[in-house]
Amino acid sequence: MPLGVDTMIDQMKIVRYPHPALRRVAKPLTAIDKTVHLVAGKMIELMNEAKGLGLAGNQVAWPFQMIVLNLNTDPQQEKPEPTVFINPVILEKKGAIEEEEGCLSLPDLYQRVRRAKQVRVQAYNLKGEAVEISAADLPARAWQHEIDHLQGILFIDKLGPIAKLSSRNKLREFEAQFTKAQERGEIPPTAEIEKELDALMAEGGG
Ligand code: ZN
């Protein structure tokens, strides 16, 4: 990658719609090296700062299959603890429920989204051990939302016609803010971002 790993991690922040990283299909991780550990730590820090329930690699412009969740994933656990999951896959979905949802990459936009009520997922932890988790309701929603991110899918893609219409102005506002930030030089031009993402993904996660 063009920058040193430490610099890349220092500069990581949560990117906002319509940043191109949000539309990448994240690559599976094939090794859990020092970079993966450092990125995981940074993602937890950014998620906690933003008081989020979850964050996917795409959201820090690191399009690899890693998510962090701030959920009670273990029934023995008393309070939620940020946990890292690598290469997560949904094994099973059950039921359907519509609830309001938001995203750290689209701040202050909340809309109702239909999701499975229950999921069973498989992933790897930072030690490389396979874990299987069953979740329902809010945790199940968070898993589906974050796994969607790894496919380049945002919750705004899943809205019904009315919710879509009522989000339109807010989305245009995000798009205008992004363009303005590019004009001010705070965000590189889109072609440059795409090139950086290509380079990062060509090298693998580490
Ligand atoms: Zn999100």
C-alpha cells in the first residue's frame, strides 16, 4: 500500500455516504496478522467514539471482511463488549420484522427496514477460531446490517417506496457535502479514492 500501515491506521475515520469504499465487496481475510489486529483496535475505538452498535471494514475505507459489534453476544456476559468478527457468514435466517435502523455512515438518517428476526452466523475471532452465534431482534439486525456492508450494501438500498422517498433529500444533502469536501480538498477526488482502494485490496489485508 502507498502509506505505511501505522499512518493508514492513524488516518482511519468513519467514511460517509457516498464514499466509494461503502460500495466495495469486501475481500475475505486469509491471515490474521498485525495489521488486522491494529485495524480491529482502531475500528473499536471509532465505533465507541460514535456510540455505534457496529462497524464494518468498508466504513473505515478498509474493504476486508471484518466487523466489530458492540453487543451482548454471549448469554453469560453481563454487559455488551466490543467484539471482532472476521469473514462472517449468515447460516440461517428466520422470521421477519420491520424496525427503525440507522448507520454511522449516514448520520441522523433513520428509516424502517425489514430484516430477518433471527439469524445464525459463523465467523472467526481474532485468534482464528471459528465461532457460531445465534442472535434475535436488535443483535440479529446489527449482524445483518454489518454483513450487508461487507457486500457493499447499505440500509438505504432496502427501503420501501415511502421510506425511500422520505430519505431522498437527506441523501442529496450527503452527496452535496461529499462533493464540497472534495472541492475543498478534504477528501480526494473519486478516481483517486478508487485507485487507493484497488491498491489496498490487491495487497491483501496486511
Ligand atoms: Zn452501517
